[in-house]
Amino acid sequence: SKKKLLDSRRGGKKPQIKQKIQHRRRRMVPPGSELNQATSAPDVHQTRHAAPSARFGHGMAAYETNFVVYGGKLASGEVVAEFWMFNTSSEAWSLLSNGSLSGSSSHPPGLMYSSLTFVPPHWLYIFGGNLPHGAFSNAMYRINMAAKEKRWQKVVYRGGNELDARLVGHSTIYHKRSHSLIIYGGIRVDIARFSKLSDRLLKFDLHNGFWSELRPLQDASSRDSNGTNHAPLERAFHTALVAGDYMVVYGGYLHKHKEEETCYDHSVYLYHLTCHTWLPRSFLTPIHRSG
């Protein structure tokens, strides 16, 4: 028959194809398994939940050679409290925790547009974001990734105006010298409970649990040749990282009706973390050398 003829021509290739397909299937490391499993093969289970569902508005951070993802909004509209990790050695996703199943009051709720920040040596901090019902969060949570039993803790604030820290779409960096988190921009709720873009710099001291607002110095170095203040405009959904003594801010949404008709920014800004000042754009001008 034609079927037998085709099978005979394929020879031994069919099992190889099947084996290759099986090898390419995504694997899920069970919750609680060790993070780095390069030296031993993980206990894996083939399930339909082998990787995070498609989402947006989630937080993401690197941890050692792996990366982690928290929260986000699914295509169904659900804002989830899932905490996933991708192990780059085993190329496997693992669901480390799920707030909707844990029943713990210390587990972060479903969040979108929150920040997820790594603090050496083993801590991850989640701050702010949109709650499932749309309210803005000012809560902070942390987890020790080196602990055998990884449990979320709600961070207790000991001072400062924590209500000022009700933000979404902000950026958060870790400043090693002051052992603090620096939060910039985002969308905040003002006194009238209306949301508005923010240009504030908030500092959360991890030693004493105290909030404060950084007020950049307005000296000659923070102005250009015509005396214009070089602090960036209010913004949200930008990115920020630490490079030496500087916080580098790029892009963001900054539209303000009848005030600023530009929707998205393409500029890079530098904030000096020791001198507490925004640097003029001239610091980013390339130097052309002759010869």
C-alpha cells in the first residue's frame, strides 16, 4: 500500500522527528525546586501551564543568571498575582507562587504597572502598581530568593508620607551607597483623587523603612546656556537604570493636554545620585575627535 511504501522510504527518521519535538516542548519546574539546576536534571512535568500566559503591564527583573516576572494583565482582562521564574540553564519556567492560590495576606495581590527591583544579595522588591479593581497601590513587598521556603513579606513603613507613594507606571532603582530604593515619575493620585503625571523623586531607606522626597538642587550645572531648568518633564511608563553614580532615565509618556502636546519622549536624562541634581543635556553630547 501507499502508506507502507512511504513508511519504508522514511526509514528510521520518524522516531528522530518525534524525539526532537518532545525535546522542544517547554518544561515546568515544580514550585519550590532549586533555582539553578545546571548540574542535575530537574523533575519536570508536562502540563498546559508550562509557561506564563500572554500578558502586559507585568514587572520583570534579573536574578543571578535567571529572570523573574510578576503580575500583569492577561488577554482575559484578569490582573494576576503570579510569580514566575525562567531558568536560563534548564530553559524551564517555574511558577514560584500564585497569590490567588496561596491564601496568604503577605503575598502581593494581582498587580500591573508595578516595579520589580533586585536588591543584593538575594532580595526582590515589588512596589506600587494598579490593583485588579483599578485602585493605585502604595504597598511594598519583598521576597528572599535564597531562602529554602520562599515566602513574600509585606514591608512595614516606619515613617514618611507613604500616601505620596501611591503610584503606577513609575521606575524603581536600587542605590547601593545609601541602601535605598529611588522611585521616579509615574502616575499618582493628588489630593482631589485625580490622577496626574509625576516628576517626583522618592527615596525609601531600606535600613529604617522611612520615606522621603528628594528635591534636586537647582544650581548652574542643572541649567543650559539660556537658564532653562534641565529636569525632565513629568512622565510615566519610562525606563531607568543605574550606571555608576547616575540614574539614567529614557523615554516615557508625558502628554499633558494644552500644556505638552508631545506624547512620547525620545530623550535620555542623567540624575546624579550623590549630588542630587539633573545634569544638562550637554553631558550627553558626543565629543568629536580629529585625527
